[in-house]
Amino acid sequence: MKKLFDELSYKVSKQTTKQYSTSFSLGILALSPKIRNAIYAIYGYVRLADEIVDSFHGYDKQKLLSRFRDETNYALEEKISLNPILHSFQETIHQYQIDFQLIDQFLRSMEMDLHKIDYNSELYKEYILGSAEVVGLMCLQVFVEGDKQEYEKLKPYAMILGSAFQKVNFLRDMKDDYFVLGRTYFPNVNIEDFNSEVKTDIEKEIHDEFQKALEGIKMLPASSKFGVYLAYRYYVSLFRKIKRTSAVKIINQRIRISNSRKISLMMGCYVEYKMSLI
């Protein structure tokens, strides 16, 4: 009867994804059904950690994150957890033989969010590696279904796509990150002096990463190509909107893409995919 608990666990991860991210939910729906649950499990897990460091104000975040790390380790070791999200995550990790070091790197970046850090170039790269690139690598391992050769071939592209996504998030969330959470991720950037020149330099870096990442998306298996391309197009659309927004507005409001626009993007991507344009 444990199958019932397994099914419930994936449903909880799926609902968590839907509750927190319309865009990723649409992207996952565009994946092959055989790999959707695994991606829900990964997203649900990273979402829990994000919530600890970003939302649980008034609680001992350090203690909660430390406990979360311990519970993750127990789940991975014992291959079960009473926490449904941890249970579906550990099952996915074992099923697709995902490297435990990726999880450790992710949690280290989450720990960095608990402290006020003046990010230099090295710390900036380390944070992006753990908070975004390794998550892309976890998903990639699912996409290639354990094929090590394909994984190694696509690994650089998955990492650079994760990096581009995260940098767009940094621009999108700059207001809340700075004024609510007291964080500034971009190295050597004083938010109070943030201007169009600084913004343009960051945007050039993101543009180049998106261009490179698209090459890797085109090489993905059919089971994941459309879903990843849809997420890519959503972020490119968000990025273009950010580029059209002044530096002053960026630090005073959160940039969003409407749900109707997301649906429109999905339809357009589907046409492109069917016409073999990707």
C-alpha cells in the first residue's frame, strides 16, 4: 500500500509547483508524461528551501534550513520520508542516479542567503552555480534518463541556461531582494547607484547566455525539448520586458508576464515546435 503514499507525494510536489509558478507548471505540462513527476519533485524540493530563506521571517531560518538539510540526508539514506515533498525528491534522485553533490551545492547557496554578503565575482558565480545551475543539472539527468554520454554533452548548456534564468530573476526581483531581504547579488553593483549603463552590461551578459543555451535546447530528447523551450521562451519574453524598462523602474517594481501572455507564448512555441523550427 506504500504506492498510495508515493502517489500522494508526487501530487503534493505537483501542487506546490502549480501554487508557486504558473510558468514552470506550463513548461512541465509540455514535457513527456513519463518524466513530469520527477521534475515536479525537483521543483517542489527547491521551492521548500527557497521558502525557508525568503519567506519565513520571524522564525529561526538557520535552524530550519539546517533541519531541512538533515531531513534531506535522512531521506536519501533511508529512501523514505514522511515529508511528501522530500519523499518524492529522494525517489527521483535514486531513480535517475542524480549526484548527491548537486544537492549539497544547492543547499550551500541557500545558506548564503541567510547572511548579508558583499558579492564579488567568485561568490556571485558560486551562488549561481548552487542556486540555479545545479538545479538545471538535476533536471538534465531526468531528461536524458541516465545516459551519461548525453548528460556530459549537454551539461554546459544546462548550466548556462540555469545561469541566464537566475540572472533574469535577479533583475526581476531586484526591488524585493534589496529593500525587503537586504540582498544584492550582482558583484560590484551599488543598487542605490543602479543606472542604465550598469543594467545594459548585465543584459549583454544574459543575452549571450540565452543565445548559447538555445543550442543545447535543440539537442535535447523529444521528451523534454518542447517543455524546456517553452520555459526558455517565457524567460526571454520576461527579459525583453525588463530591457524595455528603465533602471529606475527596475528597482521600484517587480516585472511580470501576464498569464494570458504565458498562454499565448505556449501556443506560439507549439507551432514553432511542430514546424521543426527548434
